[in-house]
Amino acid sequence: MMKKGLFLLLAILLLAAPALAGERLSVSVSRANVRSGPGTGYPVLWQVERYYPMEVVSRSGDWVRFSDFEKDQGWLHKDLLGKTRSVVCKGDDVNVRTGPGAGDAVAFRVQRGVPLKVVSEKGDWLEVLHADGDRGWVHKSLVW
């Protein structure tokens, strides 16, 4: 009986693990105010652009507390967020290329903190779209 109970507990924990790992969301509006607390009465800490990715830390009513690629935390209203798969550049002057390879021409460059929507994936490369319409490929190691 003890083994059955332990097995059941382990199965429940394994099923819940993805939810405990932190849900990934992204900003769905052109610009959003990140606040210090769960409400419009709290000060704005900084602003984020469309596609900015984040990991959910907790929720309070209609507000989501998140952590970003730099481990900074803040609050956004749930209506400003969606499930669009996106990444953010981790380095300065990240090359976004015309194809999925280091030998492909540079289409454009992006700075640290610039969010990009993921369109498709090929090996270690992501086809990405910037909010202004620029499109290209970036290596997975350069983004979060």
C-alpha cells in the first residue's frame, strides 16, 4: 500500500512539473508598462515591446508577475500578454541572417533586449520576425 501511495504522489508531481517550471508568455501589444506591483497604481519600472518573452512567477487577480532573461521581475496585466512563441536577444549586435546558417548574409542586426517572434525552426536556427516586419534567422545560442 505504501508503494502505491508513493507511486501516485510521484505521478502527480511529474504531471504538475510543467506548470511548476514557469509558463512562458509574451507581450501582445505594441508597448506595455511593467509595474512594480499588481495594479495601475504601482509605479512603472520600464516598458517592453511586442513579443517580449517572460516566464510567469506568480499571479494576483488579473496581474502576472514575471521574470525576464536578465532575471528582472515586474508585473503586467494579463490582457497585455499572449502565448506567441518569442525570444529576446542576449548579446549586442546580434546578426539576424537571410537563412539558417552562419554563411548566410546578415539581413539586419539587433541589440540586447530586442524581442523577436519565432516563425519557424530549423536545427539550431530560429526564423524570427521583428515587430517592425523585419524577418530573418538567428542562432538559438544568441537568444533567450
